[in-house]
Amino acid sequence: MLQQSQAWVDELAEIARCDGVQSASPGEAGWDACREVVRLDRSGDREEATWLAFLCTLLGERNEDDSWAYVGHLYAGLGSADRLTWHSVSNDPLALDDLVSRDPVRIRTLRFGNHRKYESQPSIPDVVRSYVSAVRARGGSQAGWFGTGDDGPGRRFSRLLPDVEQQIHRFGRLGAYDFLVLLGSLRVYPLEPERLYLRGASGPLDGARLLLGDTTSLAEELDRRCSDLARQLGVSLRAMEDAVCNWQKNPAGL
């Protein structure tokens, strides 16, 4: 399981090294949202790249052949002629609400990935509006939120994590962590976790307790020990966090 988690981290790193060019468009079979994030960022449109990374986190990756199909469908405007771009949504935070009101059935065709499995389609416009509101409160630029500061990638990640968790509706610790990890992994911004951030976590904390055989220590101590273990094993902290989260579902598989 740890090898699988590291393979996932390595796959994102490989995508980040390419130019992101692909033949499919959003809403078409085979379109890869992560590659599109890279293409947008490398072409100089960091705002749109960040917005698409947010949509990737909002729905999550599906464990199926066309894993980004639903993100593509949402990004393409749920079958309408109006693509849900950052320009359109930042200028009109109700743009998605308008699309849904015209045809309420459209949004119910969307499906969530495993990390978002407890979410519901009707909550999506609220999450989008909260994100736009949070960006507006920080000057209107996503790059101004995630890419500024004199701190390094680790400290910036740690500083932004509680901010994103508090500001984006229904993201919580997991959504905030996934969002920042994706932005950092695809090199949109210099972001790298300093530790596993087990305080406030559910699955990863349970997995850490199982891994270490420790049911009494505080989250901060378990975090330190798991982070040290990752460094000793030569795997990334992103991979260790993912592995301990998955391990509490299948303790035989680490």
C-alpha cells in the first residue's frame, strides 16, 4: 500500500514534468484534468490552472478508467454552452447556480471520488461560492492567496492549510490537504507538506494508531513519529499520509 501511494505521488510528478498537451477536451472521453492544470499553468494562465485544481478537489478523482470524466463535465458547463471558467465564475459567483436552475437534473449526473464520498450534488454551488468569496477577500487573485509569502514550501503549506479549511465550505481538513497537495504536486505553486497534519484528521489518524500500535498518544506525537518513519523509509510525506489513511481500511495491506 505504501508503494502504491508513492507510485501515485510519482505519477503526479511525472505529469508535472510534461507540457500537459492532450488531444481530448473537457467533457470528452480520456481528458485528463491534471494534465490540463499543467498545460494551463505552463501557458501562463495560473489563475485558470488553480481554478481547475479546485474543481478536481471539489469532486475528487474517480477510481475508474475515465477518472476525471465528471470534473470535465462540470468544467465544460454541465452540457451547456457556458464553460465554467475562472473568468466567468469570479465575475459571477452565481454562474453555476444559474446553470443548475435552468436544468436541475444536470448537476445530479455528477459523481464524487472516494475522498468526497459523503458530499452531495446540491452542495456544489455553495462550495464554489465560498471559494470565490474567499479569493475575493484576498484581493481577487488565487495566485495572491497561494503563491505569495516569504516562507518556504513547507511553512507555506502549513500556513495555508487551516486557512483553506476554514474558508472553503465543506472542504474540511481532507479537502484542504488534497487541494494544496495537488497544487504543489503539479508545481503550480511551491507547496510541500511538512508533516502529516494528523490533528483533526479521521482516517489518517486511525491508520497512524494502527501502524504504530499506539492508541493513547496525541495526534501531534503520532504525526512526528509517522513523519520520521517516512523519512527513514525514503518515501514522501504525501505518500505516507495517503498510505496510513488507506491502511485503516485494510490493515493487512501496508
